[in-house]
Amino acid sequence: MYKYVFIDLDDTLWDFHANAKSSLHEIYEQKNLGQFFDSFEQYFNLYAKRNIELWEEYGKGTISKAELSLERFQHPLIQVGVDNAPLAKQIGDEYLALLPSRTMLVPYAMELLEYLAPKYPLTIVSNGFVEVQYKKLNSCNIGHYFAHVVLSEAAQALKPDKRIFEYALQLNNATASETIMIGDSYEADIVGAQNARIDQIYFNPNLKSNDTFKATFKVKGLAEIFDIL
Ligand SMILES: [Mg+2]
């Protein structure tokens, strides 16, 4: 019944968490940040917590991309009493340069793309930055699986805004009822697809059997999608 498949990139296909952590670890060593922090884990936890909050603010439109990019690296430094915006800026620049070259994928991502690409036109629907997302696709050599790459900056709307999904439907010349969205973020991917009346596969490795999330399908692993599509 489905003819088109939309897929989120970060933490659905590309293992954002693992790739981000390994990039920051390299920068942490390079910049000798151990002089300020007890451990890399301390640094990374401070960063990760604030980063999630800042992405939420960016999604709501209350902060700019530039503010997000700087503040997430300034925050851990300020927490340990280091007020050094130029250092935060340097870390941010190096992080954005290094991160997209990382190639760790979510388990079964490659197998899923191999399976889906001959059957459906696939479209990435992502809130990530243009200059970063294309590099990731190239580094992992998965760009050729996709008919379209729809990023929020081009669509001028961020998930869960239905306009980014409607933009992707238009590009495919598809209707909502013949399309399904796969994503790991309930708020962005699942609620967003619902806003555009598109069916959803909620990918959540930590899914509990008694969860109350509403989605067309729910999976704990990407391999379960072989049985759905
Ligand atoms: Mg995601």
C-alpha cells in the first residue's frame, strides 16, 4: 500500500550519538581540555544535556543557528569556570568539520537501505544543517540510496512542522496516504508525520512494551522494518 518512504537521518540511520561522542573525544584530547575537566565523560555529559535543550529552542525558533552552535560548546566550559568564547568557537568549528566524516551507522541501517531502495523512492527528511548532512551521506557512502534529501533549511520549516513533510511530498509527487515516515524522535518525526497525515514507524531501541506512544508501527530495531515494508 505504501509507495514512498521518508526517513530521518540522525540516530535513525547515522549513529549520531556515537559519532558525536568520538568526534568530541578527539577534540578533547587535541585541545587538552583535560586541564579543565575531571574526565571526558564529565565534559561530554555537560555538553550533551545542554545540546538537547538548545536544539529544542532552535526548533521553536527562539535561538538562531549561530547561537546554538556557540552556546553548546560555551556551556560546559562556563560550568567549570572557563569563560572563553574564542575557545568555544574553535571547538565548535572543529566539531562541525570532524563530525560529518564519521561513519558509524545504526545497526541494520545499511541492510535496510539495501532492502528498501529497490522497492520505494527514499527521501531523507532531516532538521540537520545542509553543509553537515550531505557530508555524512557521502562519508558513509549512502547518498545514492535516496531519491531526495529534504533538509529544514531548504524546506524553510523544521520537523514537526507539517510543511517540511508537505515539501517532501511535493518533490516526490506523492500523497500523504501512500507515504510512510521512519524516525527515532517521537516529537519531531512521529508527531510531525501525524501533522501531515502521513503514517509512521517509530524506531525506539529503548521501547517498553507498556509505552503510551501512538504511532502506526513501533519497532525496537531497524531489522523489524523488513516485516512492515
Ligand atoms: Mg533522529
